[in-house]
Amino acid sequence: MTGRLHVQRLSLARLAPDLKSTALLIESPNLAPRQPVSALRLEQGQLTHTPLFWGLTPPWLKVLDHAPHCARAETLSERPMFHEAFNARRCVIPVSGFYVWKPQTRSKQPFLVTHVNRSPLLLGALWCRYHTTLTTFTDSTALISVPANACLSSLTDRLPVIIPPQALHRWLDPGTDVEALTPMLMPAPLELLGAFPVSKHVNNPAYQSPSCAHPTGPMLRWSVSQEP
């Protein structure tokens, strides 16, 4: 399951031409949960860009370390923590990539997952609001995860759901019937994503060097020869 994001040199104008916000994107080569992350969502029908706390914090949550940073797509309708938010408060997290860790005999090898042509990705997420007083509040988010596709399943069993740019407004619109969203909660197309190994320095969330994204081996990607 994804626990780190790579957010660097993204063009919000390219991702969402009708975006009204001028706020700066929160960038990091190694962004961990329990920190602010930039999200796109609809507010009064307008596409906006706002920082959200990465780790869903409903009002009844007592221990911040228990705030989930991911929600399994298969249980969105079953768990009260996620059900209402998924029905009415969806967002996307724009990223240049995200990290997964491949289990090995004595350690885990980090991989950076990106679009095969390094284009930005929109990760599906949900959000909630916690009022600390009558006039102040904190908005938080959790990514939605789905099973990894056949190309990347050797690295991890779960990946964030990828929202196609052409489906962005349908995903964000709280008026969209939830049943219409089900086809989006699927593993990414085989040819969409690739992954390459990176330095184990990434294991330390305090490590914020651009070298986080430097490949230490070839990209794992789907090829025509792998078609059944």
C-alpha cells in the first residue's frame, strides 16, 4: 500500500485547465502521511486546489496516529469512516509518482511508480472535515487503493486508484451516482504505469533530496510480449 508520494514540477494548468485557485502546489520528492498534501476538489461547482492533511481524521478519532492514509475500494460502502465521505466528498491528489516497497529476503526495495511517459497522475481520494470550533476546521484525506495490476503485482498487492483526466469532474461531482463511479475503482491499465528501483534513502521520510527519484535500475513496464 502506498505510503509516500513524489510531487515535483507538476503543471496544474495542464492537469486542470479550468482550475480557479492560484495557490502553490505542495511539492516534495518524498511526501509521507501526517503532512499536508495538495488536493483538487469541487467547491460550489468550481474546481479548486487546497491543502489537506494526509490521514483521514473524522471527529470521533481520538489517536492521530490511527488516522488512515489509505482506504480499500472494496470496503468503501461497508466502513462508516469511509462510506459518507466517498458518497459526497471525493477529491484527487495530483502527483508525479508514488513509492511502493518490494519485499525481499532481508529488506524491502523501494520503487517509484510513475506514468510510463512521466506525465502527472491523479490519485483518487476522499476527504472529511473536522470542526475544532464553530468557525475553524481541519480537512483531511485518504487515498483509495485497489488491487495492483498484473504488471506491478510482483512489487505490491495494492496501488492507489488512478482517475483519468477526462473523468475528473465526474469523479469530483458530489451529484454523481456512486454506481457510476464503480468502473473507476479498478486496477490501472497495464500499459499506463511503470516502476523503477530507487535508493533506499527513500525509506527515511526526512530524506528530501531530488535524488529520491533517480533510477537505480531499469523500469518495470508492460510489453506486448506479455499479452496472453
